[in-house]
Amino acid sequence: MDTNENNTQGRASYSDEERQELIGEFHSSDLTQAAFCREWNINPKTLARWLRIERDENEVSFCEVEVGSTSSPENKVRVDLPNGIKVIVPIGSSQELGNLLREAAGCLD
């Protein structure tokens, strides 16, 4: 991949595919951002911006939820995600639910 292609403004121009390829190369390398940029002749601010955008896109976020009845006759919690995936977790008691949520929260650290 030639990372020196310039547009009319004299700046390097990268397609989305090239950006993703370079980000993947960076993640699989053991190089610092500065060393990677020197090796690939990329402006360090450009790589930093790409990585920030990638991090923001992959960031875990929370949203407000509606809680139905306080007692579940089926003893399970169902979560409908925005992408259509449904997660169903069997719960034996409110203490079990609390333990599950604390464990899940620990995964975010």
C-alpha cells in the first residue's frame, strides 16, 4: 500500500479500506504510534485521530431501560438489544441477579 498518495491539497488521502488496513497493521505491530507512523510515513496526528474514532465507535455505552413487573414468573431476565439480538439469562433469585450484574460490571474495568 502506498501511503504517500496526495490529493490536491498536498495531504495524504486514504480510503476507508486503507485506514482499516493500517489500523489493523498498527494493532498487530509491537510499535509505538510514533514508530509506526515513521515506518509507514503517516502523520502521527492522523493515526491518533483514526484510533480515537475507532475507540469511540467501540465504546461501551449504557441506556435507560424499562423494568416490567418486579416478579418474573419465568425467573429469567430478557434484554432486547438495539441490533435485534435477545439475551435471556435465567435468574433464581434477586440475590443471583445482583451477583450477575456485579460480575458483568466487573468486565467493564
